[in-house]
Amino acid sequence: MVICMFFALGLSLLALLGYLLRNWYTLSLATSVPFVLLFSYYWIIPESPRWLLSKNRIDEAEEIVQTMARINGKELPKNFLRKMELINKQKLWNGDLCHQEAPNISATPMDLLRHPNIRKKFFILAFDWVANAVVYNGLSYNATNLGVSDYLAFFIGGAVEIPSYIITWYAMDRWGRRWILCLTMLLGGMACVSCMFVPEDAVWVTVILAMIGKFGIAASFAVFYVFVGELLPTVLRSQAMGIASFIAGIGLLGFPYVVYLAVYSRVLPLIIMGTLSVAGALASVFLPETLNIHLPQTLEEGEAFGANFKLFSCPRRKRPLDDESNVKYPTKELSNGNAEPTRDSVPESLHILTCNSGGR
């Protein structure tokens, strides 16, 4: 969400720079040359611990994981990943390491079509991605058709996104992803469709409704990126998200033509984009909730996830035992008197890390 806020801030700053500079060449330099400094991120941003473990660079991964735990107020034993590696090797020697996960590593994009429940969720997610992408980009580019200053309309369009992310950040962790996605898309869509009832000379009423639409669709996009990653099983997540993003990219080919329809009526693009947003909101109701629920990792879990959910169900409350920070992980005593965590007692996230690094 913080990244989304900075993205929205960048949109507003782009409108301000465009207003001050006016020359396209100067604007291009101002929005590209300063970002050479981003190369310094190579020395600032830490490497992925999962990737380091896959390359058997355990000491580097240990340092990063310990830093993550310290920043988040957690406490991990010293040489935690080394101890987990020993447990993995013992499991490997006993022939019972990651038996269930191994067959699913070879999951292919065709598995999206072979499993009915996964297929249904994927098609809904792909449609919602198209709806979000077309409406969000369409409203951004349609700022020039609202009848006010292009710079002002674009600036407001970026500014309204910031509070949408703040509100969504709080709401999605309290009331779940599914209903927040549905309501934000519905809010944005209804605001845009309502423009058809506004007289042509009431320019600022149209601008306000369009900005409410931008508020809603920006909030839904923020929820959607979290939701789509939680709905898809781990073994298919990156492939499915790549395919859905590609489909959304194809859908984006049509939004310039939707924006162009403003030559016939200023509110016609808003009505079309609003209708698409409402359709996406209705489709999202058929997706299961993911808040405070164990997320699918294998194909079998992905197929079973949400297969029998109730259409008007609400997210369950988080129980105190669900909070890993309140759990004391059991240990086993070694021959030298030291204690190490048992494999079954490790948080799921670290269990996945160590399981992926086993046997390498």
C-alpha cells in the first residue's frame, strides 16, 4: 500500500511538473535523469532469502532473516537456518522430506484449465484484472475530456488515490478482501455511470463523480493485487498472474478508443467504464474470502480452497492462536545440551523457505 501511495504522489507531481515546464523535451529529462540514482538500490535493498537459500548461500540468508525478525519485533534462535538445514538433511536421509510438495513443482499453466475450481477463480480474476486495468487507465487518460484544465484534472486524479489506499489498507484487514474489492469497484462504477444524469453544463459535478470513480477503482486495484496472490496456489501463482496480466494488457488495447468516444459525448466514456467496473464488482462476489485463512500451496489445496464457500459469507475473526508472535515454538534438546526448533514447530513462511532449500 505504501508503494501505491508513492505512485499516486508521483502522478500528482507529474501534473505539477507538466504545468511548470510545458515543453515535452524538458519534461522528459526531468522525469528520467533523476532516476539514475535508483541504481544505488543495488547496494541498499537486501536479496531475497528464498533465492539465497536456493543457491545454498545460507549465511547471507540467515543475516537477512535475523534482520527481518529484529525489525518486526520477533526473536529467532542464532544460526536458525543452519539448524533447519540439518533437520532437512536428516529428513532427506530418512526419505520423508517434502514428499507431498515435490510432485507439484512441475505444475504447468494447463493446470489452470484441468481443475474446475481453479479454472473458475482464474477466469473471474482475469476478468476483474481487465476491468480494473481498463477503468483505471481510462479514467486517468480521460482527464482531458472533463471540461476543466488538463493539469488540474490529472493532479486531482492522482491526489484522490492517496486516501483511497489509506482507507483500503485498514478496511481489507478488518472486513476482508472480497467485500472490499466488490464495494470499491461498485462505488467507482456507480459514480461513473451516474454522470449520465448530469447536465452537460454542470462540469464540476461530472469532475467530482469522475474523481469518486478514480477513488474507487484505485482502491479496488490495491486490494486486487493482494487478493489475486492469495487465491492462487503457490505452485501456479506466478504463471497464473503472468497470464492474467497478459490478458489485461490485451484489454488495455481498447481503452484509448473508449476515451475517444468523448468526441460524441463527454460522459460516454465514463458510462462505459462505469458499467465495466460494476460488472467486475458483481463477478468478484463469486470469489472466496482469504482473510485469516490458510492459503493454498499445492494444486490439491488450490482446488479445494473456496469450493464450498457461501456467497454472502463474511470473513472469520482472527483467533489469538493465529498470531505467530504469541506462540512459543517447541524445541528439542541436542546431545550437546543446546536446543533447536523442531521442523513442525516453525512458522509456515520459514517452513517453506527451508523446505525449498533442502537437498541442494
